[in-house]
Amino acid sequence: MKNTNLTILALVAVAMFAVTGCGRHKVISRMTTGSTDGRQLAVVIDGKASFQTRDGKHVVTFRGHELVVGNERLVVDGDKKSFGIPAAAKKVDIEVTDGVLIMSVDGSLLIKTPI
């Protein structure tokens, strides 16, 4: 009887796991450049995104937004917001999570703003 109860309990647990799953899976989009003009760029977007190069600038499009990363500036949504990038920067990390844009340059936080 004890083994039967354990078997039933195990089957119930497996059935609940099968129905509920292990949680929501988020789509993450990533892009990393090797070196563009001596600078590495890494972008992480929570959701689907497209990455392309236009006029020597990196363009990231996602959920109705557009980030344009140039040598000197990060432009958000066609000049809605614009942020300078230090000329001496060797590594630029950009992340968009839960509607917040974070940009770090050479490991130091430069921007954290809603978008």
C-alpha cells in the first residue's frame, strides 16, 4: 500500500509538471561584433530583434523600437533619445530588459533609462 501511494504521488507530480511546465521561456536576441573601428559591441534584447548594418552603423530593431549605434552616439527611435559614446571606448555593452535600456562602456555603467 505504501508503494502504491508513492507511485500515485509521483504520477500526480509528473502530470502537474507536464501541464504547468517549468516556467516561461523568454526569447533573447544577442549580437556581438568582433571589432568595429577598434571597438567591440555586444547587444542583448529580451525578445525578438533584428540586427543589420546601415551606413557603417549598427541598427537593432525590436518591438517598435530602433537603436542606431554609431562611433560617437547611440540614437534611440530616431532622435527620441541620444547618448554619447566616449571616443576611447573599447567595449560597448547594450542591454534592453523589461523596457529598460542599459549601456555600459568598458565595464562601467553609462546609461540606465526606460525606453
